[in-house]
Amino acid sequence: MTLPWLVASVHLVALVLGGTAIHMRARFLSRLRDAKDLPPVFVADNLWGLAAALWLGTGIWRAFGGLEKGTDYYLGHPLFHAKLGLFVLVVILEIRPMTDLIRWRRARRRGVEPDLSRARTWARISHVQLVIVLVIVFLATAIARNLRF
């Protein structure tokens, strides 16, 4: 009984961490002027990545590891498929910002000024991701209560 509770708790803590991190990343990106402003962007981005890993790991464990309602329950619930689809959408939206942030990190290590021209675009995408994550939360609570729309 303790293990399912702990895994569920970590899953929820990751939600708070990820929501805060993606919001902060968007905020820092939207205010980015030059490379000296990048360290807080990188910290927020790292926390966003950690939260995503925790969500994915604990989510898979909860749904398919025998901790919660069981695999059949989740796979048979249409909102679970919607939730997974939205998670995949968040990941797809992350590909371009992630690759640019990796490039920016590499440029900084080489002492080269990175091309920050897309920073505001990545900030907007981060805001979209935050909204999607909030929708995922609503789907998760509906799934937990076996609501079907």
C-alpha cells in the first residue's frame, strides 16, 4: 500500500515541478537579451526535463506496473488515450526548443555567442505546453474517477 502512494506522490510532485519549470523557462526565454541571460533558462529547462522524466517513469509504473487500477483499466479508458496523445504532443513540441537549447549550451561552452533569434518562439511554445499539461491534469482526474465523455 505504501509503494503506490509514494509513486503517486512523486508523480504529483513532478507536476508541480514541471509546471513551475516550464512557466519559468517561458518567462526567461521571453526576456532573453543575450547569452549572459541564459543560465536561468538552462536551470528551468533542466528542471522541465527532470519533471518529464519523472512523469513518464512514474506514469508508466502506475499504469502498467500493477500499482494502481491495472493495465486493462487504463488501456480501456478513452481519456487515457487522449492523455497519452497530449503527452506525445508536448514531446513533439519540445523537439525544436530542446535542440536549440542544446546548441546554445554547446556554443556557450565553446565561447561562441549562440543564435537566440528563436527565443520568443520557444517561449510561446513553452506556454502552449503548459496549457496542454493542465489539460492532462483534468484528464487524469477524470480517468481516476472513471468519467467518460
